[in-house]
Amino acid sequence: MKDIILPSPVCTGGMPLRDALMARRSMRNYSARRFDLDSADDLQLLADLLWAAFGPISPKRRSAPSSHNRQETELYVLLPEGAYLYEAADNRLAPVTDEDLRAASGAQDYVGTAAAEIAFVARKEKVTGKSPRGVVETIYVDTGFISENIYLFCASEGMATVVRAMVPKESLAARVRLEPEQEITLVQTVGWAQ
């Protein structure tokens, strides 16, 4: 496996915000359409999706807020070709495993049929000065901001998505080789409606 170098994201345009808010939906029926990693158009769409989710706006800011700008959340992108870590600063997907782990990210019948599953992984050690409960609250709130960005992007682009809490976190964490201080919060299914 090799890195997937993404094209520069398109950071302007799209559907007006209020229209995207009206179009936002949770979808649970997905077509078999995939991101074609040999297609410039599909690579652009994937780059734009990940940038909208939690990409860089400046050297110190991301497209979604995080508590005290800790930026503790990482995105693991599960594709048919394998699992990748989105490295926002370098605008690339770094390979983690060549296994198709989409179906391993949940028990719902549509999991594994959509184009991608995006696992939100928090580096808990970055959230300092909080009680254990405060750490949990922080990582889930920050995940929520990123998830909503994905919802709005998908609405704008005519794509389908749903965020999921029913995730076999321990087994998925082992398969993407997470460290003990990393925690999967949620997983978001992304693709096209059936």
C-alpha cells in the first residue's frame, strides 16, 4: 500500500448553508458506488469531503472547532482498498492496513456497503486539565462538530451519510492498530443513496 496524495481541496462554493441545512438527512440505504481512486474527480470529491470534515483553514485552524484548539481528533478512512489515516497537514491518506474494514465498523445491515466509513479517533492525552468525565465530554462534542460538517458537505454534494454510535470499538481499534491513548468515538458512513 502507498499513500494516497489528495488534490488540493476546493474550499469555496457548494450549496448555500440554509439549503444544506434543509437537505441534511441521515441515510441508511446505500448504492454500491465507490470512490474510484484512479479518478481525478473522485479523488477531488474525497479531498473536499475530508477538508470539510476537519481540514486545515490555516496553520493553526481547522474547518471544525475543537476545545481549546487541541485538535485531538483524527480521521481514519475505511475504503474497500484498505484503512487510511487522513493527514490533513499533508493532504494525504496514509495507509494503515490493506484490509477492507468497512463491515467491521458496525453491525447495521448497510455498514460495509457504502463507499466509506470514517472513524473518529480521539487522542485523549491532548485533552488536559479536565476530569475523566470532562475528557469524554470534550472528545464527543468535538466529534460532533466534525460529523455535522460531513452531514452538510454530503447534503451539498448530493451524497448520503449517517453517524453511528453502535461500533465494535475494541475490535476495530485493534485492527487499525490504535495506541492505548487513542479512542474511537463514533463512525460515520458516507456514500450515495440507493
